[in-house]
Amino acid sequence: MYVRLLVILLFISCQSVFAQSKLLKNFPKGYSPQTVGKLIAYRFVDAKHALHAGKWISYPETFYWMGALKYAALEKDTKLGELLQKKFEPLFYTESKYLPIKNHVDLNMFGSLPLELYQITKEQRYLDLGLPYANTQWEVPNDAKANEKEWAEKGYTWQTRLWIDDMYMITIVQTQAYKATGDQKYIDRAAKEMVLYLDELQKPNGLFYHAPDVPFFWGRGNGWMAAGVTELLRYLPNNHQDRPRIMDGYLKMMKSLKEFQSPNGMWNQLIDDPACWSETSGSAMFTYAFIIGVKNGWLNAKEYAPAARKAWMAMVAYVNDKGAVSEVCVGTNKKNDRQYYYDRPRSVGDYHGQAPYLWCVNALLEK
């Protein structure tokens, strides 16, 4: 009798999880990840470079490119894949001046893109281009400042600055290097850095200030962390010593984000400020973290699958027929001024928004 009861309870539980998981499928016309993904991914093919400081390929462009590549792979869209690789080709030759230098988290992250191309093509030249960006993040330059040397002496990257954005920039290139090479040191670096940022920056409510001296829960800043910790957990070995601490930080953040989700399904430019405007890039990053969490069993599907679906349905309304996402906060430095975050310009088609929308698309498409 007892065994039969357990079997029945297990069956009911499995049925419930299955029902909730279906919420991440079966979208109405115009809302499917295939439709939205195609619009956004193909928009990038003929798009202009979005340069950092007017000199180098920027992090928003890098991540938009990667998202489009992953979409092409998931949909087996060989035409798109070839167009995206062709777009990269000039960076080996005529556009090599656009390759970022290796002296800042917002520049070293570029290595994640050729490392993605290496995983797709297995062409050595992509690995040779991408790996130095991961390596130099832990190689202290001769002109490093005293505080940068201090971070390195403690085993962290010399590029540590405790801005919450860093937890995607550092995590993505180190995780990509691990995936490309299988070398444990890269995932160990990312995990060690993540634990530092969690210990130093996560607040009791689970969210993060933009920086220690900027006490505001900025949407996309928290989005970088949400996406970064999610990406790390996807590839961090289950027996890794830092996994329990990182998972705890992730779960604490997800719980808070669920509580702060607006009735319209989005999240605000300042997450905890209901009077602030709905912002798309941060909302997409949080949605990505929810989707991956549900699909990997880290998050309770009954609680988080409906929240993820609600967010996705709300997000799609911000994509126009040309594949451009609206209500995207432009690039934002830290500033200890609440009004500054309120007044940030909102853009249409900004790569800061295009990229995380594709992350959600790809997460929904993955089996």
C-alpha cells in the first residue's frame, strides 16, 4: 500500500512538472522562439559594427553575434551560420584593427565569440584567436596598478573591479575557454570570481547594487549577474567545491526576481521601484535565467515556468517587424544618483537588448 502511494505521488508530481514545462512550449502565432529568433538573428547579418570607444568590437555586438550563431545551430539554419561566419572573416584580415585589446573586462570578453566559432567549426584559428583573451585576464601586465596586483595575488583576475556587469564579462570568456579546451583551470577561475562577487555584492534581498558605492538595483546590471551565474552553473561540474555556494546565490536571486516581476510580466529599470519604466534587456536576462533554471530542474517548474512564460509573452510585444527590440536602456556607467537611472535614454535595436532576447530564444529551443 505504501509503495503504491509513493508511485501515485511520483506520477502526480511528474505530471505536474510536465504540465508546467509545456508552458515553455506551444506559444501562439507570432510568439514562437523560432519566429522571433529568426527576425532578430537575421537582422544582425547586415548590421553595422557597434564599436567600443569607437575602436573595437563591443561586448553588446559580441553577445548578439554569439546568440545568432547559437540560434543558427539550434535551428540547423546553415545559411545563417555561413553568413555569420562570413561576417567574421574580415576580422582576420581587413578589419583586424577592430579586434579588442586585452586590458579590460569589457574587452577581454570578446574571446568568447571566436571560442564559440571554434566549437562550431573546430578550426584552430578561432581557438588561437580566442584563447589569449581568456588567458590574459589572469596574466598581470607590467603596468598594472597596485590594486590590480593585489587582486591577482589573491588568485582573482587583475581586472576585478566589483561592478556587477563583470559577472557576465568574466564568466563568459572563462566558461567558453573551458568548453573549448576542457581545461579545468578556466572553470575554476570563473567559479572563484563568482563566489567573490556573490560574497561582496549580493544583498539580503538577493539582488545586487550596480557597485558597492552605487546603492541601486539597476535592471541590466542585475541581468548580467543573472545570466552569468546561470551560464556558469550550466557547465560547472556537479562535484565542484564552489557549486553549492554559487547555486545558493542563484536561487536567492531568482526568488527575489520572481517577487519583483511586474504584473505586466516585465521588470523595471530599477527593479524594486514600481514607478520606474519597464526595461527589456534586463527583463530578457532574467527570463533566460528562469527558463534555464526550470529546464535544468534548479527551479520549481510549478512556480517559475508560468513566470517565464508570462515574461516571454510580454517581451515579444517589444519586437518590431524588423526584429528590433525597443525600450532598451543604453550603455550605462555607475552613478550614485537615482534620477540618473530614471533618465537613461531608451533605444530601439540596441545590441544590449538584441543579444539577451536571443538567449531566451535559444533557451526555449533547447531540448
